[in-house]
Amino acid sequence: MADHSESQPNQPKAPEELHWGIAYLREDIQDVRQEIQGVRQEMRQEIQGVRQEIQGVRQEFQVVYGRIDSRFAMLMSTMIATAGVLLAAIKH
């Protein structure tokens, strides 16, 4: 005949077994939390690096826009001066 303990798989565990099971689960949960904190820290560092790169690109764009603005202003001044000279030459 089959063993009586094998025929009842849902038999309650002894309290000390539950205590150890809970202790192991608690340790596992703490390990997972530590891993998550590590991943969060890595993500924060990556995001900070990306923000710094974006800031650098913005500064480069500002320099380029400044050059374009100064060149545009010089071009417009030259065109206005040339148009003035042409108008003066046409009137005489």
C-alpha cells in the first residue's frame, strides 16, 4: 500500500519549515531590491551622461547659429550697400 504521507500532498508543513521558507523568501526579496537599486543607479548615470551630451550639442548649435547670424547680418549689410550704390549710379 502507498505511503500515507505521499497520498496527501497538501499536508501542512511544520512551523520551522515555514519559518525557513519565509526567511529564504525575505533574503531573495532583499537581493532583488538591491539589484533593482543597482540598475536604477546605472540608469541615472546613463541619463546624466546623455543629458551632458545633449547640453554639449546645444552649445555647439548656439555657436553655429551665432556664426550664421553674424554672416547673415554681414551679407544683408553688403546687399543693402550694393543696392544703394546701384541706385546712386542709376540716378546719375
